[in-house]
Amino acid sequence: MKFKHLILGLALSFGIGQNLQAQCTVQAIAQDTIVPCNGSTTLSVNGSGTSVLAFGENFNAGQPVGWDFSQVVTIANNTCGVPSLDGSDFMWMGNQSVAPRVMATVPLDVSAGGTVCFEMRYAIQAQASPCEGPDLASEGVYLQYSIDNGATWTTMNYWSPNGGYDSYMTSWNQYCENIPLAAQTATTKFRWTQLAVSGAPYDHWGLDNISISASIPNYTITWLHDNYSYPTGVYSGNNPTPVSPTGTTSYIVMMTDSTNTCYDTITLTISYPQIDNVLENNPTCGSSNGSLEASASGGAGGYTYSINNGLNFQPSGTFTGLGINNYTVILVDQNNCSDTMQAVLLGVDSVDISNMVVTTTTCGLDNGIIDLTITGGTPAYQYSLTNGSTFSASPIFSNLVPGFYQIYVEDVNGCHDTTSATIYPSTNPLLGQTSSTLEFCSLQDGSITTSSTLGVSPYVYVLHQGTTLVGTSPTGAFTNLNSGSYWVTVIDQIGCADSTQIMVDSIPAPISPMSDTVLCNLTLQVFGVLSYTGSNWSSNASEITFSNPSGQNPLITADTAGIYLINLQDTVCSFNQTFSLTFVADPFTAVIDTTLCIGETATLAGVQQPQNVSYLWSTGATTPTIQVTTPGDYIISTTNMCGTLIDTASVAFYFCDIEFPNVFTPNADGNNDYFQMLFYGGLKTYECIIVNRWGNTIREFTDPAFQWDGTDEKGNEMEEGVYFYVARTITNAGDEIEKQGLVHLVRE
């Protein structure tokens, strides 16, 4: 089943007809790799030699070539954006191919064996078709062969998608498989098939560079330890001479055709018989009733045992009727290999209560325990707490009431031992008053307090909420708690316990939906605030007032437009929220009437305010400033969320001229101190020359805003008198103007 998963596929391309260099593989095999001491085993071999290309396909012809059957496939060198290993064309089982997807060869002669090698890649799971890859365990590709012209098929190998994201399976990799002995016929077919597919748009893959090489029988196989050789072309069989190694030994087999040679080595190890264990059962009460039980492994089997230095052997490893002594156990197998182990039987004359653990009652219950440990004697033992009047087979006595006990133990031979024990009474701990405090605003500030009496101090208090352990306390005080139901348990020094359930109630935290807000008017009515412990409203500016600073939903009023920070605080719950209120002013702009010389460009600049969002002129311009060259009325409008404002400027143009005074008094009295143009504007170039009565140039000016203060170029004051001026200019409209005349310099 697919769940919108996609996977990249693998392309398949290769041409027919290429030769391979001869090569061989050989495997050394032993009937037993672990040989018994003084034993032997038979060596055998399995080899293969290849030198003929039975079938080859690299798909570089642009279509499948030489196949008995092929699905409709895609041949390209970049399907799904992943090139093949050699960068050439490859075959891709994409969305044109339906299930089962098959690429089957014609019958091939592989009667001498060989290998099947190819390059394969699965698409990546969850990619788009035709690059969607297999992910289910049944959606992988099989390599199969048929020796009955396709009537039945046998699997050589299967490659699982491993979930569809295995980086090895989704990359181009080369795979090689030896042709099985059963497939080695003169008419064997091979096929690559995908039997399970979720549909044509899914589970894509590809192949490339397929080569099926056939072995030829021209190799000779030789064992190097005894120079035994198989007939040329015989690649499997036993060495007729068994080997009998005396220690760890390696045997080498060689396969060669005089040009190519390969080797394999097999190592044999020796298995010696060994005594694994001797179980010692000591004699009891001075009797000769001890025994030894030996167990063995390894070697050739057929074991016999002796404990009298080899005088007598028996097939069983069990020896009975033994007394106190040191024994040497000898093991011999059927190949006459041996092992020895020492054993000692010690006398046990009597039963001994070697240890007794008395557990007194706890928690006010009848749960006392006496636990006995016995050594010596002969099991099984009988145990009594009534001085032998009644017995038990168990050394542990449980659920005992407080009191005095006389203990008696006896073994099967009647040996016994006695002692006594006392079990004391106890009390259970009892929880006292348990109380809780509130949790405020989910701050984990609730608490539980309790105390205990009776039992065995010191106590440990344990707090659970459901199945979750909250914590432990030696005092019974628990803090930093959430609201909810809790179980309080006291455990005393000996593990006795008492429990009770208690609730920690809560006061919820404030709820506030407030956020940064932009408004056109100067008021905001707050809605949706819930505070269970009281509210405190404040602002960063005196221009803000609240209808009720301690109310949940006050009316907020601003004196003027602006951006203000509003703070809501609940001190009990440590709740604090700050948000901004932006009271936006109405849009505003203004533009000034302008008069200019003909030929000049008028700059009309609307007044800009930060609250303005956009500007629009009657010319269609959307900038705050425009340039105009014709007279008329120009309208500007500015807009924001609060509305639109409009202003108009009148622009007039006139013919420009230059004019000069005929007298000036440079006496620094602030009145007529300079000779200068009385009016100018719209001038592109300008030149003014002042000469004296003798024609000498006194000053030259190129700035129409010049001011002559009655001095020469060096700053020397000129005499009173008449001076001549010549002024030439070109206006912005291209008109040439020349003025000349007399000016009187008067010093008063």
C-alpha cells in the first residue's frame, strides 16, 4: 500500500557483445573444520572460472537489445536527475511499466557456471512519479533463473527496499551473483522482476551495465599440501586422501589456467576431550556414602572414566560409595586421548544451623519471619519451630506472631541442631492532620503539609499525583505544587506506611486578549480581560487616562495622537502585559503659490507629516514634491487610514529683466550700502563690469547676487564719483539681455 510515498528509481542500459578477461574463484571446504584428537577429515573444493560473456547490455543503443521480454521502459542518461555510474544511458522502470515489471534474457549457455553482474538503483520513497520508489518489503527486485524456458523461475537473490530511504539501495551500486549449480545449463534464462507494485505511478527502479559471464572448463585445481590435482575442467569434488592434523593447521587449494590463478585457505582446529565438571557429594555422619559425578565434552566421544589411576575404567562418570579422600578423575575417549581433574570429598559429621535471620513484625501485623541457613549433614533437612513436635520442609517461616520459638533441624541421617529466637511486636505509622494551600495562576506555588505518629521514626513522606512521583520529604512539607489531587504516604524506618488523599485547589491566571492596536480616534474600550485577583492599568505617558485603572475592561483615552505603551499588571499572579496603542492623527499637507520667470522650473513641495501614508497630485504624481514648467493650479492630496486632505497652489510665470540703481552710499548705515541688481531671477549666465571715468575696469562680477561695496579688487575704497557699468545675461528662456548705465558712488 502507498501513502503518498515516492521513491527514485534506477535506470537500465547496456549494449550487447563485449569480452571479459578470464578469472576464477575457488573455495576450500572441510567435512569437519573441528577434528577430534587423533582423528581425520576429508577436504573438498568448489571452484569456477569465467572468460566468456554470455550476455551484455548497457542500454546505450537507446532501447533494450537482445532481450526475450522487456517491459515498456525509459532509456536516458538523466532520468530522475541521478546519472549512472559511467554517466551513460540506463534503463528506468517508470510509470509506463505495469506490474509485474520484468526484464528477461534469451536462453543462455551457462552450463559451466559463471556470474551475473549488474548495476541497480531504487528510486527514493516519496518522490514524484516516475521517480517514486519502493518501500514495502514485498516491492523489491528479484534476480531469478529458469531452466524450462520460463515455465518456472527460481530466485537467486532479492533486494528489499528497507523502508524506501536506505541510502545504499537508492544509490547506483554494482551487484554480482554466482550462477547456482542448478542453473548451469545450455538454455538458462535470467530475469529481473518486481512482482509487487502499488500501481504504475509507484515503486520505480532501474538497471545498467548487465554482464552474464560463462565459465569455461580450462582450469586445474590442486591441493598444495599433497599436490593432489583434479582433472582439468573439474571444479568440485573430494580430495581422496583424508588429513589428520595434530594441531591447528591451514590447507591451501590453488586454481589456475597457467595465466590466471586463485587460491583459498581452510584452517582446521583440534578438539581434545576434557572433563568439564566433577560434582562432589561429600559423605555424611562418618559414612562412606559420598559420590563423584563427572561430565565431559570434546574429542571423539566414547568416553570411559577411572578414579584409581587407570587400573579400572567404566563408561559412566558417576562413582558412588566413596569416603573422605583425594581423587584423580581420568577421562579417555575412543581415540585414546585423555584428560584429568582433581576432586576432594570431605566428611560432614553433623548438621549445623550456621546462620539465622530473624525479622520482627512490622506495621502492627503478624508478619514475623525466621530464615535458617544449614550446613553439614545430609539433605534433605526438616525444620521445626516447636522443638521437633512438628516439621516443615522449608527453612523459611513467615507470617509469625510475636513470641518465643524453639528451633530444631534434622537431616535424613537423624543429625540435628537446635537454637531459639524471639519475635517482637510492632505498631504502624499513622498520618496526622494533612492540609494544603492554593496554587495561584498556574505558578506551581501550592503546598501540602502533614505529620505522623506511631511506627518507627524517622519517617519519609512520599507525594504522588496519579501514578507520577512528585517528590519525597523528611518533614512532610511539599511546596511548588500544581493544583490537583494528590496522595500523601508516610513510610517509617522499617517500611510501614499510611496514606491519604488531598486536593490542592487553584486560582486561575488572568486572561487578556490585548495586542498592539492602531486607532484613528483617541479612545479604546477594552473588552475580554478577565482578572480574578484585581487589575492595575498604567501608561508610559501622562496623555493617557483610564476610566477605571483597577477595572478589568476600562475605557482608555488619549489627549493627542501618538504611540503609547499600555501596561496591564496582576501582582498576585506575577502577570504583566504591555502593548502599544497608536492614535493616528488626520493627514495634513500644504503647498505654497509660486511665481517664476518664464523658462524656469517651479518646485512644488507639499508639507510632509509622519502620519501621511500617500500623496497624489492633480498631475498624477505620487511623490511629496513635483517639478512644473507651466502656469496653473496644482492640487495635492494626502491620505492615511483616518481620511484625505487636499490643498492647491497657483503657479504663474512672467518675463524676466535686470535693473540697477543709479546711486549708492557705502557708509555701512544699512541703507543703500551696495550697488546691486534691484531684481533678478531665471538667469542662466551673468556678467557685470564696472569701469571708472577713464575706462579702467574696477570690478567684475559673474554672480547675479553680487554686491559692490565701492572697493576695487584689492579692497581699496574708490573715490566718490560717477562710474559706468555694463551687464549682460542669458535667461533660462534663452533671451539675451544687455544693460549699461551710470552709477554715482556717494560717501556721506
